[in-house]
Amino acid sequence: MESPTSFLLTLTLAILALSLPTSSQTIQDKFYQCITLNSELSIPFSTAFSAPDNASFTALLESSAQNLRCLVSAVPKPELIFTPYTENHVQVAVTCAKDLGVQLRVRSGGHDYEGLSYISTAANEPFIVLDLSRLRAVTVDLKNNSAWAQAGATVGELYYRISQRSKTHGYAAGLCPSLGVGGHITGGAYGTMMRKYGLGADNVIDARIVVADGRILDRESMGEDLFWAIRGGGGASFGVILAWKVKLVPVPETVTVFTVPKTLEQGATQILYKWQHIADNIDDDLFVRVIIQPAKTTGKDERTSIPTLPLMKQSEEKSMMH
Ligand SMILES: Cc1cc2nc3c(=O)[nH]c(=O)nc-3n(C[C@H](O)[C@H](O)[C@H](O)COP(=O)(O)OP(=O)(O)OC[C@H]3O[C@@H](n4cnc5c(N)ncnc54)[C@H](O)[C@@H]3O)c2cc1C
């Protein structure tokens, strides 16, 4: 609940913004004014909006950004980071950005390889980052084998919430626990259970999305074409995903994980070569991934390469790979 002081501050800032002549207003002023006037709930200014002159701006911008090249000073920074508290704030942000003609970059977990959720895609165009990190609730419904996860939740949080309710339910998505549910599923979402259950996007039952005119649509109201497109076509092309409803899949209570490191000298190349020829015949309960890393050879300064094969076996009964 917002305190009376913060409400007064919000109101005062809104009145101040309104009283400025439009021409002298910055994008921040105009966006803030538009959001404040159109939101169902007033927004605490100090925590929901962060401009470059704000002390917390850099920390917030960098908080989930994974591509450090996109954070160097030569890369243009957003005019504002807006961190909505409610779904309605997202709706209003979309319509305000459209009315003001300013680019909105949507960020859930910040793991975009090219930093597309926190850089401008058009040179010298001002943009605002819509950071969904406050919208991260997860609700698990074991009776119906499903869970709703808001876009700002990480996949790690989703897995954890499921595991709190059941040791034999899971969701088939990515490996890195800090991936944002919002952006991750829009791009497919491959992970340890993909051989058995497919991608994260294959295991989505419903979604809530804010489209360009500010409406919130679910699977029924958006129709099957859009529902298909957002599961692999990149969500930001079509709107802002608010939440995904995902299907839970059965998992064994015990999972065995082991790593097999092999150097080039130990025949790593041959193993990899052979693996390519038999991989599709291996049990679906076994997930194998290869990480190729440079490493020092023992006692020498030369470097070698170590493909390590972290293997995950999903069922105790099935045979192991040799
Ligand atoms: C360290 C690391 C590990 C990874 N591991 C895996 C893996 O195991 N499996 C796998 O499949 N992929 C993996 N990826 C790739 C990752 O899934 C994609 O980059 C994914 O898009 C990240 O989603 P995000 O929400 O974290 O990122 P963000 O940077 O927030 O978003 C990514 C893209 O989606 C858009 N977007 C974000 N949120 C929304 C939303 N709510 N609505 C609409 N559009 C939105 C953004 O604008 C941006 O274009 C990995 C990436 C990294 C950096």
C-alpha cells in the first residue's frame, strides 16, 4: 500500500509535469505524465521510474543485463527505466509509448544475447526500458498439472516454486536459472528435458499479452495464430507477454547428473564424432550436452581443449550411456 507521503509526492510531480509547457517537457516528463494520468493505481515515482540522473539508474540498467558490450558508455542509454507494479501499468506504458512515438524495449530476464531488451534498435532514437522484474508471481496448480508464471519471474524461480509443491513435477525449459520467463519462452526455450518433452514453448497452455492498442488478450481472445507466433517468434514483435501458463510434466524424484571430461589427447574428437552418429538413438531419458573449454595440459604451458560431457539421466531404471 502506498503511503500518504509518497502519494502526495506522486500527485505533486504529476501536477508539476502537467503545468510545464509541452515543448519544454522531456520524454521522461511526458511519459511520466501520461502514465500517471491513465493508470488505475497511482505509481510510486521514486521506485517505478528511474532516469539517467537518478542514483540507482546504472545499477538498475545493469541488474539483469548479460551482454557487457551493450553497457559500455558508447552505447546509448534509455531515457528512462519504467518498472511497473501491475498489469495495468504495462497496458498504459504501451499506449503512452505509442502516443509519444517513443521506442519501448521490453525486458524480463535481460539474457538477450544482443542486449535487445535494453538497447535501442534504431541509432540515436530515444527509448524507454519497460523492466518487468516486479511482475514475477508464480502460481502452481498441481491438480491441473499447470502453473502461471509472470514474465518477470526467472525460470529458476518457476522450477523452485514447482519443486516446493511436488518432487515429481517439472517444466521443460532452459538450463540457466536466471533466464526470464518472459523472453525465454518467446524464443523456444530448450533445456535438459527437451529430448523427452520438447521445448518450453511446446509446453505452454495459455498466455496473457498486452497488444499495441493496450488490450490484454489470453489464448482464446488472441486466437491460435498469434498464440502460435509468440511461442518461438519472439514476443516483443507482437506485444508484451504478461504471463505464461505452462504444462507441468512428470519427472523422477531422483535425477543423476555426472560430467565426463576428455581432452583432445584422450580422444575427445573421436568421442564427439561418434556421438553425432548415435545421439538420436540414445534413450530419451538421457540428456547429454557438450561444453568445449580451453585448458592447460598437465606440467606444460601449452593449451588443450576439454570437451566435457555433463550427462543427466532422468530415470533410474533406464540403461546408461557407455
Ligand atoms: C547465460 C545465458 C544462458 C542461456 N541459456 C539458455 C538455455 O539454456 N536455453 C535456451 O533456450 N536459451 C538460453 N539462452 C537464451 C535465452 O533463452 C534468450 O536470450 C531469451 O530471449 C532470454 O529471455 P530473457 O527474458 O531472459 O531476456 P530479455 O533480454 O529480457 O528478453 C529477450 C528478448 O525477448 C523480449 N522480451 C523480454 N520479455 C518480454 C515480454 N515479457 N514480452 C515480449 N517480449 C519480451 C526482449 O525485448 C528481447 O527481445 C541463454 C542466454 C544466456 C545469456
